Amino acid sequence: MNAPLLPPRYEIRARQTATTVTVYQAYHPDIGLPAARDGRFPDVWKRDRMTWIKPSFLWMMYRCGWGTKEGQEVVLAVEIDRGGLQWALAHAELSHYARDVHPDQRSWQRSLRTAPARVQWDPERDLDLNPLPYRSLQLGLGGEAARRYADEWTVSVRDVTPLAREVRAAVRAGERERAAALLPVETPLDLAAPRPVRDGRRAPDL
């Protein structure tokens, strides 16, 4: 029997439409509930801080513990403009130094200080939140990118905490097929902008 074909080790997969991409974040109810109610981040959301967005629903579940961790009780699905994500990726720097990409650590640090976005790759997760042999993107947005994300790129904000709880309950009940069927459909993202560097290698186009 042939082994299942795995996705490429580095690939952005997301729920998407022709004009938008969905990313996930989790917040304290003081931020998450008003954001979902109004379809935008409230004024208390700090636009001068780095914020991390995740296109993978299951990686978000790993990070927030299915919405049970303190300060991450409200899981948001944030639909953003594709062009905004494209801009962020085109202006991103790796979150760590890579010898065969950067001339030296000092130049990487200079670039990191000025880049409005950061690319980080972490192991994708399965239904049990165990690591998989391929990676999931985390994209850090700071400065101009964070402000654009909150005030220009955001198309809609939905509270998907009930979905997180439903998937978790199905997994715990051993209903894995039902749990998998509940997951958002995430397909490879095709963007026209040059791809950022990935874990020490220049990324090929998708």
C-alpha cells in the first residue's frame, strides 16, 4: 500500500477565496468578543505591538489549547485581503538568522529591526495536536503591517470558539472522521509576490 502523499515541507495553506485569506488568532474576551461583534479590532487592540497570524486552524488550536488557555479564550477567524497578505510576505524577514541567506548576523538583525513582518515556520499539527513532518506558517506583523492589518486589510472577523469546542469534543469522543469534516478547508496559497526566505533557503514560487 502506498503511503499518503504529504504536502511540501514549506507551503502556505489557508482557507481562501479569490480575494481573501482567513487567518486565526486567539484573544481575551475583552478584545475577542468586540472584534467579532463589530467585524474589526477595537481601539484597545494595540496597533504598535507585534501580532502573529496563523493560516492553520489546527496550529491555532495547538497554540491556544482549543481556546482554553488564559487570555486566549476567544478564537477568531480573521478574513483579510489577499493583497495585504501579499504585501506582508513581500516585506517580511526571517525570524531567525540563517547563515546561507544572510551575509552575517549583524545585517540580519538590522533587517529584522526594520522589517514590518516576520516569517516563522513551525510544525503543522494533527487532530491530536501532535507535530507533523511539514511546516505551518506563522506571520508576525508589526509597525506599519500591524496597523494595515487592523485598519485596512481586515474584511471580516468571526468568533470560531464554538467550532474549536465542537472539533475538540469530537476528537475526545473518538469521532475522528466527524472532527476532520468540521475543519476549515485549507488549500495551498498561490500569491504572485516573491516568496520570503524559508528556514535558511530562498523559497521557490508556489
